[in-house]
Amino acid sequence: MTTATLESKTATGSLLFLILISMVAATGGLLFGFDTAVISGTVGFFRKEFELSAAMTGWVASSALVGCMIGAAGAGVLSDRYGRKKILILSAICFTLSAIGCGLSHTVTQLVSARLLGGVGIGIASILSPLYIAEISPPKIRGRLVALQQLAIVTGILAAFFTNSLVLNTALSDPVKWRWMFGIGALPALVFWVLLLPVPESPRWLTQNGQSEKARGILVRIVGDVEAGREMSQISEAINQEEGTISELFKPGLRKAMIIGVMLAVFQQITGINAIMYFAPEIFKQAGSGAAAAFNDTVWIGLNNVIFTLISMTLVDRFGRKPLLIWGSASMGIALLLIGYAFHTGIQGIGLLVLILAYVASFSVSMGVVVWVMIAEIFPTRTRGRAMSFAVVTLWGACFLVSQTFLVLMETLGSARTFWIYSAMCALTIVFTIFFVPETKGRSLEEIEKSW
């Protein structure tokens, strides 16, 4: 390689290197998505085998979310102390052990314990994957790169739906089928573990912890020498002005960032997405579909989710965060109204599937991508890990509420009213976004921080 070539690479950085390490970090999202969705194929089997009530079935399905809250609560503090990379490796270990443990479970207690451990991995990955990507990305493409996390999540969801459908069609007995559905997740978890080893630490974390030269070297490789110098100046200035405690986020100014992050996290869940992702086969069965058709329909949901997440990645840095949230939430609300109407009037089959696909597409284009992007970019550098932990704990708390109550609501209020409640939550999301959520498109993390 010539001297001129080396100087050119130093001047411009390497977009390929940036994309590769972002994709590795986003693999945590793939495992997050797989662990989130794999439960949908197993519910009917373990509910029958262990003779569980609706409430107890909801607990087994949602137990991972308690682990998510634990993982999310600890991930920020641990990553601020030990680094983003080391704690991402910890999440890979949790995913691996959880998949094996679920596959070997023979009692409800064993299954719940393994699900809790997997939830810890999800909680860690749900914070650190987007946080790491946000901290290494230049402003003009940060939205698209952070959206890799959501693309990985929906790819993991699709993979779970697809492997569940494949296992369903094998000659295995029902007790073996659901255990294999869980156990398959150990393979991508091991791959994630290996891929993380050569990934560099976050430059912002290194600067914060007195390793500025190492941080600069990583930034030079990503964005080039000139831009690296500018980013290092901004990072150092931001860190010097921060107190470094989460209490700072509840002071005037930054308190608004905390409220927005928490509320967006809650709205992402209480608009009902994980009721679909966790219980899709049961929803289709209740509408009259057979088991095989119900599982096949979930694959279409997963594929639809991936396609519209890809579309959102092309829009989030072009049209901005706020417009996608408003129009996406409006489309979600309309789709949920019609899903409720379908259950009320007995519409099933392709008609119901199309309505659910419309809802999932609207979520994928808006809330699915934008919420993760915004909670990764609105908090100060030194407290970003802890602040994201706080926001994501509330996200998983809201998700737990939805998954724990969904089957009970379906049995007590009926399917139609249940989906109409989620539609009402979409209306609240629109109002909140219009009046409180700022636009962060095209701004550096330090510029966003100063704006508060």
C-alpha cells in the first residue's frame, strides 16, 4: 500500500469498518429479537404440558421481562464503569446459558429461571447495542446505523418465527418441539460472543476514562483525522461540563430529556406490539385458524417487520424522527381499530392477517426504529449508560405489563376491546410527540446535549 493511500484512509476514515463494528454490536439486537419472539411458538405447548392458567401462562411468557428490567438497570452502571464491550460480552453469555437452560427445562420453575437469565441478556443488549453504535457514529448517518439495532431485532424475530414453524412441522413429539424451539438460540448467541472479541471499545467511554489517545485512534479509523480531531474536542468539552451522576438528569433542562426518553419507551410498548409478537399464534387460533396456519402467518408478520424496518432506515435521517413518530402512530391506531372491528364482526383468515401486517408495518417504520434511536442520542455522554438504563427499565416494565395482562384482557374484555385499548394508546402517543418531542435529525450528540 502506498503512502498516498495510507494518507487518504487517514483523512477519510473507513465507512466499511464503521458498518462492520456496528453490525456486530447490532447482533445483540438479533438475539434480543429471537429471545423475545421464540416464546410465541412455545406457549401452546408448555401451557398444555404444565396445565397452566391464563395468568400463569402470561407469567412464564413475561418472566424474561423481569430479567430485562434487571439487565437494563445494571447495564448502564456496569458499562459506565467497565466499558460497553465487556458488558456486551456478558449479555452474550446470558443468551447462551438461557437458550440451553430453556431447552433442558422439565419444570415450570426451571423454565422461568432460564427465561429470567435470558431476559438479563436482552436488557443489557437493548441498552448497549444502540448506545455503542450511537457513540461511534457520525451525526449524518447515526440514525441509520442505530437503526441497525432494530433491523437486527426484527431479523431475530423473523428467525424465531421461521425456526418455530420448521420445528412444528417435524416428527418430534410436542414436549421435544418446544424445547428445541428455545435451544436453537444458543447457536447465534455463541457467534455473537466470538464476533465481539475484536470489536474496539467506544471512543467516548475511553475518553471519559482517561484513554484519549486510544479513543482518537479509533475515531481516526472511523471518520478520518480531521473529523476525529473535531469530535474529540466536542467529546472532551461535553465530559468536562458534566457532573457524571444520574441525578443531573432530573435537574431543569435535562429533566425534560429524561421524561421524553421514559415516555417514548413506555409508549413503544403500551401500543401493543409485543402482544402481537409474543402471542401471534394464539391470536390467530382464537380467530379460528388452525395451528399450522397460525404459525405460517407469524412468519409473514416477521418478514413484513424486516421489510418495513429497512424502509424506516432509509427515512429516519431523511425525514426526521418526529414526523415518523406522528404518522406511524396514527397508522398504528387506525390498524388497531380495524383489528378490533375484525374480531367484533368475526373477520378472520387473510383479512385479519392483512390488518395485523398493516399494524406491524406502521410500528416498524415509526416506533420500532425511532424510539431506540432517540433514547440512544438524547442523553449526556458521561451519564448516557445510566440514563438509558432508566429509560429502558421503564420500557421493559411496560412490556411486562402488556404481556402479563394480554391473555387476561382477551378472556375478560374480549379481543375487540383489548385492541381498541391499544389504539387509544396510539392517540396519546401522537399528542405527546406533537407537544414534547424535539427533532434530533442531523445533530451531533454534543449539540443535542447542549440544546437541553
